Amino acid sequence: MKQPSISKTPVISKDDAPMLTQAAFDDGRLRVGGKDATRAQWQAAVRAKVAKLSVNITLDAPSVEHFNALAGERGYKP
């Protein structure tokens, strides 16, 4: 039987990460598709990506009942 692999990924604590300073952000570059971009190009790329995101949630019965009550006669489409 094959032995399960054991991850050798080091555990990183918050103390191991360098502190982020304003200088770190000031020295940063905006990139889209691996190429330097202007702030407007970067913002447009982020908005396009966010517009494509889909989020699904599962509501428990009391939550559905709550939203049904809020919707009144309009109804609530789960």
C-alpha cells in the first residue's frame, strides 16, 4: 500500500512575515497580465474580474423564513 505523502510546507507565523510599510506600497508596480499598467488599466482589469465572480450561499430555514417575511407578497426566490 502506498504511504500518504507528508507535506513539508513550513509553518509561517505572523512574526515571520515582514511588516508592510507605506514605502513598500509606494515602490510597488501595477501589473495586468504580467505587464506594467497604469492605475486606470489596473482598475479596469480588477472590475472586469470582479464582474465575473459568482457567489453561492446556503441559507438555513430560519433565514429563508426571515427573508420571506421581509419580501411580503413579492415573495422570496431561494
